[in-house]
Amino acid sequence: MSGKRRTQPGPAPVLPEQGASAAEIARRIQRMAYLVRGAAALPMAPAKPKPGQSIAVEQQPGWWVLAQGRLLDPEDFDTREAAREDLLAAVLKAGVLVAENVWVWDETGRAQLVLATLPTLERARRVAERLREKGLNIAVRREMPPAD
């Protein structure tokens, strides 16, 4: 027998339906990338409550892994947008995809983009270290709870 291995054909690729927008296709690709990397903490469907059981779920804030950019003047729209664009370009150049651009403002006065939200400080620190290895300036901060 020759040195070539025979392989079974895999499943046919699933193509986007006709008329799918580029944004929809990009969203699907990003979701697949997160799933492959295991970086996305996708929400699980809540369990059905038993009769008489409360469905209220108390969630503790998690930990943000933030990419930090340059200092900016929050009063100057043009420089703020330029700082955001520069940071986003650096994040993309490092090969990091984010599903949604969530910008954080605090006392540091820097452009900051949430790259991940993780349930424990230990996990956030591990992810932060991997992102620093890609050349990004990274900070870990406590997630701000949503405003009611």
C-alpha cells in the first residue's frame, strides 16, 4: 500500500443563506471563533424552576479584561474617537475579536475596551497574561453592575 492515507469526506460546509448580510456573516464567524478558542462564556439556558421556587438569580459582578489605549481628552470628540480607533486597530492586529465594542471610562483617562468578562479573578488574570503576550496593554477590573 502507498504512503497516502485515505480519509472519509467530512460533512459539507454550511453556507450562509441567500441574502445574509455581511454583518450577519461576520457575527457568525466571530461566534465560531470564540467557540473554537473557548474564550466566550456563552450564557446557558436557565433551568426551569420547580413549582414555588423563585426564578430570581443573583449574579455577582465578574471581572473585565480590558485593553488599554492612550490617554485621551473625554471632552474632545475627535481625539476620543481617534484613541478608540487606534486601540481597536491594535486589538484586531493582535488577532483578538470582540463581539461588541464595550468602552469603559474611569479615572485612568484612557481608551479602554472590554475584551472578556470572566466569573473569577484567577481566570481573568490568566486571560490577561495571554493577551499581554500578544503585545496589548491589559488591565483587569471588577465588572460594573448594570444600572437599574
